[in-house]
Amino acid sequence: MPKPVSEQDSQLGTLNQVNAELKAAKCGVVVCLRGDRLSLRGSLPPKPNSGRTKNHQQYLALGIFANPAGFKRAKSEALRISGLIACKQFNWDEWLEPEPAADSIPISDWLERFEQDYFNKRARTPKTITSFKDYGKTWELFSDRHQPLTKDSILAAILKSEPDSRHRKRACIALGALAKFAGIDIDLKPYQGKYSPYTAINSKDLPNRHLQKLQTMLYRSRTHEVQYIKELTHLNYLNLP
């Protein structure tokens, strides 16, 4: 008996089909699945007062669910936007007002949505629960979760962690994933610092037996960090090459 197709697999299958059709039509805009909603992504002109001068990859939140009707509309919008970009007639005025404002939703709501989306894409196992605890440690940096999630509140949380520390680096990764999920355009790479678990040890000051033990511990820690980033990448929370 064939295994029933899950809702997530069905959505991803439809998404791949729609984007394949857009690619065949030489459309420069793709449809993206973010949580249970659909967005568009393409090289768009800079937003007003953004300080940028050239087109770059940006999202357009459609605010529609990932169902058959939603995918049909998303494809139509992608073709329309691609045409406007090609004719240099794209205008942000159409999008800035109706686009759902992330700064009107409390931080606590976004954290709940993020967790739900995370476990919608992963079975709730001891391994994934342990991995998600890393997020919980980062969420503690928010001083008031009743405030809206904004660039300022994210940056304020980041700055509460020690520069060039493991905590700072992991906070930038986790909060960057949260920002992407919420549709907030913020670059946290400059704040990650130069933390490396290997630079924290001066081998000249340690006996060989202690050095070997610490190297083993750091290797395990580093492996855990790599796995953490791989999970984020697989869940489409990070854009890594």
C-alpha cells in the first residue's frame, strides 16, 4: 500500500512544479514557501530610503496560504512582477502598504510561529528537541517579548551577547534565521565577530594530556555547530552557497 503524501510534501511538490514552469518561461521571479504562506523572491529595485542603489534579491510577501488557489495566484504574480522589472516599471508603492508588517506582531508570537514551523519540518525527536534548545538560549536575549519584532529589537538582543564569543556567533545565526522567517531584512554577519573554538587555546600553556583532551572536546563542539548550521540550511532559514 503506497504511503500517503503529507501536506508538506504536497506543498513542496507543487512549489517545485510552479518554479519549473516559471523558469521555462524565463521568469526572473520565483515562488517561496515561508511557513504556511507564499512569497515571491527576485532581483528587485531598492526600497525607498534603503540606501541601496542597485537591484538585489528581496522578498515580496503575498500573504496567501500555500494551497492550490494560492499557488495559482503566486505564479500569476511572479509573471506580472517579472514583466514589470523587465520594463523597469516596478514600483514599491504597490507593496509597502499592504505587505504584512512584522513590526506589528509581538516577539513572543514570532517565536511560537518559528517553533511550530521548525517542528513541522522535523519530527519531534530527542535530537531535534536538543538542537532547538539552542534557539531557546538565544531567545533569552530578548528583554521584553511583548514588544514587536523589529530590526532594532533583534540588534538590541544581539548586542547583549559578548562580542567575539560563541554565544554571539550562535545568536547571530539563530536571530538571522528568525528575521528571515519573519520577512525582516537585516544583515547580522558584521556582528558575528571572529570567534573560533580553536583560537581560545594557547598550546604552549598546557600539558600535552590536557591539550589533547581539550582538542577532543572542541572537535565535538565544532561538529555540533556544523550540524546546527546544516539543519538551518536544510530548513531554508539560511541562504548558504
